[in-house]
Amino acid sequence: MSKLEKILLAANFLIYGFLAIFSYAYVDLNLTLSQNPLSLKFVGLLEQLGYYHRPQATFIYIVFVIVAFSFFVLNLFLFHKSKINLKYLKVATILNTVTLVFAYPFLSSDLFNYLFDAKIITHYHVSPYSHRPLDFPGDDWLRFMRWIHRYSPYGPAWLGLSLIPSILGFGKFLLTFFTFKIFIAAFHLINTGIIYKTLRKISPEHAVFGTAFYGVNPLFLIEGVANAHNDIVFTTFLILPIYFSATKKKEIWSYATILTGILIKYISILNLPWFFLKTRFKKPEGFKAFVILNILTLGLFTIIYSSVRITVPFVSTGSTQVQFQPWYLFWTIPFVAFVPQPFLIIPAIALSLGASFRYLPFLYFGDWSQPGTVSYMQFVTLVPFVVVSILTIAALKFKKK
């Protein structure tokens, strides 16, 4: 490993190690992770920053996002110039993932709902489709949970998978918390491997760069590993069908993994038509069109889903919000790794960056109810994406001339 790669690895550890520490500034005030005096003091000091010095904490988050995405772009540039190689990518991806396993899910409370949904099955022996966390008023975990009024909105395949870390947690909160973090984080590594193996077969010249776009992307590291959204697990079953179809020619496995994805989150059913028609996409340019059609389909659904309430089986109307969330980008942006071209890569980075800034009103004020919050979130998400997309298309057209 070169000196440059060692320096970059150290930078990876510093950036995401800092985030792992900073995340504890937002530990729920009703949650005590450990009775150890040093732990209590450590978390208490950070909570003072997160809850009682919000402007300063928000500024720290802004600086972190700018640094993380700038470092990400630098990495992509160095991969493009072949200054760093696959070995560095492997070590960096593993290092960042392991580091963020120890982060607190400071931007979302969804992980605690995953824990409790599984607990309803393993401990209370009833269904989370018919029972809510609110139905167990004596449970200590309710003190630090949100959305306790909703039934599980996830498909049966996710509930089945979630039993693995739940059982391994032996009913102990802290152990269960970390088994879930490890379990979900492992899928980031799995996804990175799937993307690399697919690209190595269909587009070897782009294999390392495309994989890096996913593997060291701050959006996926923050939302998937630190905040532990199960969308990173769902992503596995969005991209596995492509792997089986494009490299192994195993159609049964391709459709089996699509079905599994549907039973986690139903939206992957929207990609089925393109798999039925994939015989039309045999050549390299055809594969590119196939991937872009998947991106457009799920991108359009994301816009609709974020604007209109959609009712689907198992999902009660009280368990979802009609609002775009940054982790919805797991449904589309991983596909970009398969076609790592500037006209997709650059707008995707801009969209990821803008989405990461959507949290600022909550971090600054402590809630989402301040005037202008919705307008701000729409602006910060869409404007960078639209502006960068226009500039990228214009630059590419000028280059062709």
C-alpha cells in the first residue's frame, strides 16, 4: 500500500471516528446506554453539546458533511486517475463500516422500532402487524422510542431477517442494539462486493471506480451504517438480481432475490417489467439503458411516494410520513454505481449532499415544526441537484463539440 493510501486511510478513520463520537451528542435523554461512570460522563458531556448548544452542534455537523463529501470526491478523483487501488478501497470500506458500527443512530429513531418489532415476536410472541409498541405499556424500551403508535410497516422478509440479531441479543437492550448495528452494517460490505463482482464482469474498466462510488459514499455510510436504516438491507435485494442476471445468467436466482426484496419493501416490484424485458438489453449499451430505466422507475416512485400517501399490504396509514427522507436514495443511487458516468455520478453526489443537509432544522431547533422548514428541505435537496445536473449536461455537450 502506497504512502498516499496510508494517509487516506488515516483520514478515513479520523473523519468517521469523529462522526462516531459526535453521534453520542444526540443520545435520547431517556436512554442510559451504560451505568459505567466514564460512559455516563462521556455521553453526558456530548449531550450538553447536542441538546443545549444546538447552534454549535449544528455547525459541527455542517463542517463534517462538507469535509466528508469533499474527501469522497477526492477519493473518486484519485480512483479515476489510478492513484489508489482496489486494496485501499477494500480496507477503507471495512474500516469505515466497522468504525460506524459504534455510532449512535443520531439522525433517526428507526433502529429502535426494528428492535421492538422483533421483540414483539421473540419476547411477546405476537405479531407486529397486529400489535404496536404502545400495546406493551410496561416495557422499559418505550421511554426512548418514537412512533410507538404504529404497526410494523415492513414486509415479512424483513421481520424474518430481524429475528437473527434479536435472538442473538438475548433480550438485553445494549447487546441487541449492537447486534442489529453489526447485522445491518454487514450489508454495506455485501452490497459493495456485489457491485464490484458485477462490474468486474460487465465493465471491468469501471469496476473499482463504480464500487468506490458506493463503498465510500458518505450518504450510505451515514444513513446505512451510522443510522442503521434497513434500506441498506433492501438495497442488497435490489442489486442482487442484476448480479445474477448479468453475470451468472441464473434467472431463477434473479427472480428469487427480486421476490425477497418485494417481501422486505414492496417497491422493488416496479423493477420486474425491466427484468422481463432484459433480453432486449444484451449489449453493453443495452445494459446501461436497463440500469437507467430502473433508476428512472424508482426515482419517479420516490417522488410520488414522497408526495402522496400510498397504502400497501401490512402498512397502516399511521406508520408512514408523506415526505422525502434521505434514506429513500438507497432505492435509486446504488444503481448509479453500475453506470459510473459523469452525467449520473455528479448529480447523484449533489443530491446526496443536499439530502444530508435536510437535518439542519431539526439539529438547530430540536423539532421539525419551525416556519419554513418544509420549504428549506425542498430547496436544499432539489436546487443543488438541478443546478449541478444542468451544468453537467452543458459541460458534456460542450466537450463533445
